[in-house]
Amino acid sequence: MLQDIISKHKPFFPSSAHTELRAQLSRSKSVTVIAGNLTTNTRNETSGVSSRVYKNGVYGFSSAAACDDEAVKNVLKAACDNAAFMDAHVRKNKAMFNALPYGKYDDKIEISDVPQKNYIEFSKELDNYIHTKYPGLSSRIVAIREDSMEKLLCTSDGFDAHFTAPRSYVYVIMSASTDSGVTVELFAPVGGCGTFDMNFTDPALLYPTVDDIYEKLMRKREGVYADAGLKTVILGGDLSGMLAHEAVGHTVEADLVLGGSVAGHNLNKRVASELVSLTDFAHTAFGVSAPLPVYVDDEGTPAKDAVLIDKGILTGYMNSRETALHFGMEPTGNARAFSFSDEPLIRMRNTAVLPGKDKLEDIISSVDDGYYLINTNNGQADTTGEFMFGITMGYEIKNGKLGRAILDTTISGVAFEMLKTVDMVSDSMNWSSAGFCGKKQPMPVGMGGPELRCKVMIGGK
């Protein structure tokens, strides 16, 4: 666990600038078993300190891969010198951030050093269950991933903090061959916030997940290609979460708004059906902890929910302290850095479409000819809101009833147009948090949503 080597340097912060001083310890562990063979077995740890100084509209930043007094002194001096150099040459002459009240936040979790053999034994036991019960598979993979970020933060105003953000997952991937020789694949992640020993105690508890993946894989093995074109579809929670993050969330990050995203000229305008509301949750959602809670960001801003779409109207952006000042908005605690050597960027936390009032069975029965799309393996979008997502599991809907599974396909559209076609929203909520957002630097994020009935372009064979 990090020792506090930075708070004693706070008296040396420059009085005419905003200063952040951060120490960080990041850890990751990885084990992969493919068809019973151990193919990945790694442990990584990085630590260091960094400082960022804001002066008259410009930043100076410095970092060092060491956690001692000399490193702290050096990065603080270098950041101040860099800010002064930039200010002398750029001369933006912008105002200082609005002051935040001082506070402290302490939520450090002791990261247990689970022996690497525990991950290996867990993976092999789960792999053996798959191999024994389902010997006809073309391939099988069991992977375990754990990562954590521990941060110590001191700021010239705002919150000082010491917190740890661990998460751990088990990924199960299975594939099978169709009668025509085509290989179909499905995977599922299990886990969430917390260390491996907090989330996983017995491989047998994951057997029902394995059985569910296999059952869906066998249905997909007999699947058909979707008919291409504009179709009425039901997006499952994984898809509505991907939509919330990729196709909407990035367009309303304030730095990308300043860069020309479509959200820049849509503030306070209708961008979706009145049934659609979307929020980037800080740490609590619907009365319980969000998948990856954030209480204080890396600028020392207490994290608050950022309401982005309210009943179809685009109402706000996700902000850093700098962009909040620019837009006349409140900073929401969205500035986050992945590594000690990274500067904080505006990042999402737990971005989700809010649930509605419809029952899933009623939504399915309302569709005469369409598709229920459940799982995705990837998604991409640009700042125009145009998106394309891969679909790895879905079903036909014929006359209000689920039909055959479909083979892998894609959906595409423009978010702020497609969302206007949403006419039913389920009362359920599905979260996912197993991946990384890749905006300039990786970052763990959560995303989620209910089922949405809408119209979207679907790919065929």
C-alpha cells in the first residue's frame, strides 16, 4: 500500500496556480488457459508520482517512476517550470478555476497478494468442467484478469484523497463448428469491482454460467443470417450500454465537444425519444453502488452524477474543471488518469440509459418481424454519433415470439437519429464493466441500460 509521501509538500504549492500532486500504484494479474494449457501467466506493477500545474489557461506536467521525496520535489518543480514556460509563450490569460471547498476522502482497500497458483488452479478446474461436460467444442478458453489503481492525491483546492479501485473478472470463451464448417463463438465475463479473492471463491459457482453459454452456443450453431436493412429491433442491456458509452457518451465529453463533436450544437435540443434518459453515474445508481464507483477524480473534484439526456433533451456534458469554467457548468468529477505518467482526461465512469416501464415480454410480443439483439463483442463510433457494433448473439422475432438464433452480424446508425425511434424501454437494468475505454489512454469504465425497442440498420450475410 502507498505511504503518504506527498502531503508534506503541499505548503510548497505555488499560490498563483492550481496544483495537483499524485502518487500512484497500479497492479495487474493475468492467467489464460486454452484447451487445458496455460498460455498466459503474468503479474505487473508500476508506481510513480506526477504533478500538474494550471496557470492562466495552460498546464505544466511532469512525472517520475519513483515514489520518494526527491521524485516528488523534482516533479513539482518541473510542473511549475513547464507551466511558467507555456504561459510565457502561449499567453492564453484565462481565469483561474472556480474554487472548490477543501475536503478529504479516504477509501483505500488492502489489495491481497493472491498467489499466482490460485488463479491457475481456478482456471484449470473451470476448464476441466467444460472439457468433461462438453467434449465436442472446437475450442475453449478460460481467462482471469485482475487490475487495480491505488492513488494518493493532494490538490491546492478541492479534495485530497487516498483510494483504491480494484476489479477482477473471469472470461469464458467457447466455440463450435456448424455442419457447414463455419465456426461460431460466444464468451461471457463474470466479475466486477473488487479483488479476485473477494469476487471468486469456488469455480463451481460459475458452472451455471458455463452451461448458459453452451446452451446459447448450440442455438447459435443452428442459427441463420439476419436479413439486411432497416429493421425493428430490441437492443439488450449490453447493446444499450454500448450505445450509451460509444455513440453518445464520447460525443458529450466536453473536450470532444470543444473539438467539434455533434453535441456542440445540440445542447438543450431533442436528440432522442422522450422515453430516453441517460446519465453518467459517479458512484451510486438506483440506490446501490455503481459497477465501478468514483468518489473523487484526479483533479480533486468530488464526483457527482452527470445528467446527459433528460427525457430526450440533451441537457449537459461531462466536464473537467477547465471545461466547466468554459461552458459555465459545474465540474462533475470526470477527470481521470490511467497511469501515474498520464495527465487526467475527461472520462466516463458508469454511463447508462435509464430503465423505463415496459416489460421485456411485452416488448417482444409487440414486434411482428424483427430481432432481439443480446450480446456484442465490440463497438466503435465517432464524434458525429455514427456507430457500428458487432452482434454475437441474437434471435429472430416472428409474430411476437422469439425464433431462431442469428449468426454474427453488425448494426449501424447515427445515435441522435436512432434514439428518436425508441418507443419502448424495459424496466430492467443490465451493467457491464469488464473492458477498457481507449480514449488516448485506457480506463476501466462501466456501462449499462435496459432493453430498447427501436429501428436500426442491421447487416446480413
